[in-house]
Amino acid sequence: MKAIIEANKYVELTYKVIDRKTRQMLTQVEFPLGYVHGVNEILSPRVMEALEGKSEGDVIEVHIDCNDIYGPRDEALVVIEALANVPEAYREVGTAILMENDNGQTRSFLVTRVDAKTVTIDGNNPLCGREVIFKLEILMVREATDAEIRYGGKVEAAPDLNNCHAVPI
């Protein structure tokens, strides 16, 4: 019988995030993501809840309205600045910029557009205002070790360095 996802099970999975309206893939994990279920939430609570009771080999889709996670889009967080006022290092689409307000609070902004005269910087989460589908493929479910439960993920043995010899340069 296959192990099912429940508290204290070690799980490895991959996922894609797909825009529900356009069906465009927005992101995907390149390498399996491993965690101990119930110990740490690596994805949104709704996704974690949908994984409960599933097992190795299952592929599931979870529909999420990102406004529920990130709130509605706030146009006050979109800044259009003259190109000449923006340092060259921040003139590439996709560049993340950490900004601080007068109260010392920080927020990550993303360069979303650059043209001949302006740079557009957006402080909204890129998923704001979208409905997405998390498509998850469960690769492994097994009992977690005590160490994995303690740390919330896979614990690898340290390499044995006792038989290593220094190589003169």
C-alpha cells in the first residue's frame, strides 16, 4: 500500500504555476521540492491542504485566486521613473529592488518595463490580480526521520572527511 501524505511524512514534489485565464506557465520548480508535511508550510495553506491524503504518483491541480493571498493589486505601488533617474543596474526587466519607506519598512519591487525614456517599477506581487493553477506531481511519500521532523526537511549525512588528504599546491 502506498504511503499517503499526512503529518510527519517526508514528501518530494514538483509543481508548475499556470495562469488560469491564459493557460501560460508562469513558473515551475526545476528540482524536486522536499519537506515534512505538517512541520513547515512551503506552499500556500490551500495547496498544503489539497496535498493531504494524496500519494506518490498523484498529480493534482489546485485553483487559487491570488487576491486571497496577496490582496488586490495596488496601483500606488507602481512607480514610473525617468530613465535618467534610475541607476543603470536597475534598468533591466526582472531586476528586483529592495526599497525602504520613511518608516523604515522594506518592500521588494520588480522592474517590469523599460523603454527609451522611462523605467516602470512595481511593488505588487507578480501574481496579484491573477487566478492560477498549481499543478503538483507527487514524486515520493515516506516516513520522515526524527531529524527530518526536527528540521522540516531532508537531512543529508555530512561527507566523511577523515580519509581526505591535503594536496600540496
